[in-house]
Amino acid sequence: MTTWLRLVGEHTKAHRRERARKLIQRRVEVAVALRRAGRSEVAILAKTKWYDDRARGHRERIERVEACCTEIVAVSCQSCGVCREMSAGCRAWMLCLRCRGATAAELRGRFQAAREAVVAFARQRGLFRPMQRGGAWGERFITLTVPHGASTVAGRIQLAFAAWPVFLKFLNKHFRDIGVKSVEWLRVFEWTPGADGLGHPHFHLWMFSQYLDHALLRDFWRRALARVGCEVAEPIVHVEAVTDGESAARELIKYMLKDISANGDKVSPMVFALVFEALAQRRMRQASTGFMGVFRYATPCCECGSLFPRRVSRKPKPAPDGKGEP
């Protein structure tokens, strides 16, 4: 695993250095503008620190993944004082298998909380009654598959993200035409190696709305693909009703990025490096207005109900010498 990771690091080194250079350039521009505005050096340092941290993160990405879980994070509540210790993750989920699972689990929890609130509010509004205009509302799980029209890894990913906003415009127009104003959804991008090794990108979409015809969704996706230069007569669109929220969360948010092929082998470091670069600054997840954000910020930071941000401190993880933590 370490050898594979370092090979990916070598293939992405130029890309990561360029992103770091752009961040440093932007930091200089921000600092100059703040000095001209008469801001103090302390204020300038506080405003530009983010750019330095991000640039360093790009340059040291591989080293940070290798050092994942070598530190202990102590998280304490400012209100009740309860303190918990946990291993510090690198949060580089695209390259770190452990953090990928932790990120997916965190997103599943946020999705479940938001979904339960949406369903409860809909029940209060009586949206599940079948005898209403347009029929009863319900949950559905939609998979939009991207055809292998492009001959490169980056080309297929670009095709997916170019077609998505077009599909969303068709969908929003349809809801406006039938008089529906509030539809909640969460879209997650997923990449798997595919049969030819160049990748099989697709979107998973959870949606809470009135009935949507399968043929209509397939037509929207076909027209969206055609709009971005991929003509296909019958694109693959899978639609099924959601009956269990937990199963829907697992299916919607699995691994987002799979670096193991069907036969159990690791994806080529060169191919995975191309995926890493193609997904840079992409929105892997997107939700309808208010679906995720409102519930994330309304959630207390601690079991005591406090909304104060928790204090975080770090310390090295003890060596596995039999006395400290293994």
C-alpha cells in the first residue's frame, strides 16, 4: 500500500505543486490588497494563513496520508468540559482508505438526520396522502450512468460533471411546470475502475418528490448527455423506491471512489493519479438548498446541547512498546 501511494504521489507531484503555487499567488494578492486597505500585519496574517495551510497540504499530501493516525486528538467541550481522545486522521479521503470510510460514515449520518427531518416535515404537511394533485410524495433512489464515450479517464469524468447541471435544469423545469416548488435531493458522484480500466463514473441521487416517470428521467439524461457531445440512444438510468432509510444511505454513500478492480487488484497508480487530478476542485456531493446545511449547523456540538465549538489539541501517539497505546 505504501509503495502504491508513493507512486501515486510521484505521478501527481507536478499537479499538486501547481495547485500550491496558485494558492501562494492568491495569498500574495490578498495580502497586497489588505495592506493597501490599511489593515494591520496581524490581521493580514490571520486572513492569509488559510492559503499557506492549503498550499502546504497539497505539497505534503502523501506524507500526511502516510502519517495518518500517528497523532491523538483531544476534543473537549467548552460548556460541560467533557474531553474525548481519538486518533487523528489525515482527512485526505481520496488517497487514504481509513479516512475514506470515516468520511463516508460521517456523510451517511448527516444524510440520515436530514432525511428524517424532511420526511417528518412532509408528514406534517400531509404530502403522503395519495388523494392530492400529482399523487403522494415519496423517496426514490436514482442512478445516472455515464456512457464510455470518452477514451480517457479525465474525459469520462469531465463528461459526467458537464452533463449533470444540464440534467438538473431539465428536472427543475419539469417541477416548475407542474407547480412543485420544494423538492429535496442529494447527489453523490462515484468512480469505479470499470471493465476497460478507464473508469466507470456515475451519479447516485436520492430524491424526495412526487412520482417521476422512469422514461422521463431517462430522456432528461439522454438530452443532457447529447448537449455535452455524447449521443446515446438509451442511457442507463436506474430508479427504485426507497423503503428503508438505512439501506438507502448505504447505497447512496458507499465509497465514492474505488481503487480496487473487480478481481481484487489495486488500480494502476498512473490511472488513479489521473482520477485524482480530474476530480480536483469537483463537487463530489451536491444537495438541494437547505437539505444538508440547515441540519448540520443546527446539530449541537456536544451531548450536553452546547453549540459552542469544541476545543481541539493534538499530541503524538505513544509508540507500541507495550506500555502506551498499541
